[in-house]
Amino acid sequence: KWKSIWDKKTIECPIGETDEKQLFLKMKEANGFDIVDGASTYEAFLKQFEELQTEITYYQQKTEKKVSTLYEVGCGNGANLLLTSEMGYKSSGIDYSKSLVEGGNKILAKYGIVLDHGNADEIDVITKYDVLLSNGVFAYFKDLEYAEKVLESMLNKANCMIALIDIHDKDKEDSYYKYRRELIPNFDELYKDLPKLFYPKVFFEEFARKNDLEIKFVKTDIKEYWNNEFIYSCYMYK
């Protein structure tokens, strides 16, 4: 049922919005994120991308290769690409929600960003990008077999590294559902047939070993982010 939900998502935001911070937050809200007014929310998102920049810098220093392009798998309307473009990366992405991609392309045209429409396992691996990013999307995949197929496509498209942000931790699955049920009394009714996929770290470790990649896990620590306890980020380097 997740796909039917994302297919209905739209971005109702003036294309002429000049405040890029507000534009970003409105786009994130359309992508399904809970947005609270105030700088702290925007700063929280920025912290995620500071972490990403830290790992890109690590790779550049280690290999002496320049990283200049980034492609996001499951980009929604491309909100994150506003930040990565600001960081100096030529950015693009793909998402399976036609409405979000169409809305995002209207907004992002002036930034020279073009989004692709398609499933995560359908990405074009001919056109290479230095960094392949996924932010919070792996939780919506149907199973680990599909997730590995997507990882293989990401690896084939990546020149340098894969960055996976907000991976749901299999070790914290029970705690996650306990917390959600305490917070939302009718949680099971509201989220019936809308499961999240949790990942043991060994899943990514095995993928990295099989493909001779360096791997690093990072604990999420974003101020006021309720999901911190239940997720982690994973970086893999060629």
C-alpha cells in the first residue's frame, strides 16, 4: 500500500518561492516528513548532510579523487538535491511517485536539476555518478532480496561510494514498534499493511565483503529526532 500513498503525494508550493529554506521544508513535508516551524528542524536536516559531507571528504582524502556528482535513489520531489546542489555537487535522482517527480521537476528546473521517474531497481547504470545516495527509502522496500538488487544497481552506477541514510535497525525493531504503539494508540489500525523493513548490519557487511568495499556505520544523532534510537547510516566505499 505504500506505493498508492506516495503516488497521491503532490507538492503544493509556489514555484516562485524565493526563500530556499522554506522551499526546502515545504518540499520535505510533501515527501512525508513531519515539519515543525523553526530553525531547529532545518538545522536537523542540515546535520544529516554535514555527516554526508564528512564521509565524502574522508573518501577524497583517502583516494585523492575529486567527488563532484551525486544521484539520489528514492528522491521524492528532490528536496535533498537542493542541499546537495548547494554543497557544490551536480545532482539528480529517481523516484517511483510520478506526482512527486513531476512537481519536483517544475520547481527544480531553475536549479538545473532533472529528476527521473522509475523504480529503485530500474536506475540507468550507464550514466555514472560519484555518490549514490538513499535517504530513508530502504525501509519501504518489500524484502532483503529486492534491497540487494537495488544495492547492486547503485554500486554499478557509483564511481566512488554509496551513502545510505536512515536505515531501520533490525536489532531495534521490537523497541521501535513498542514506542510507536505507546505514542499512537491506534497505530496497528492506521498502519495495517504498511510495514517497515528493518536491516541487520550483517546484510550490508556481507554485500560489502562480496564486492570488496570498505564499509562504515554511523549512529544517527540529530537533535529532537525521535527516530534516532532506531536507525543508523551506512557508507560503502570503492
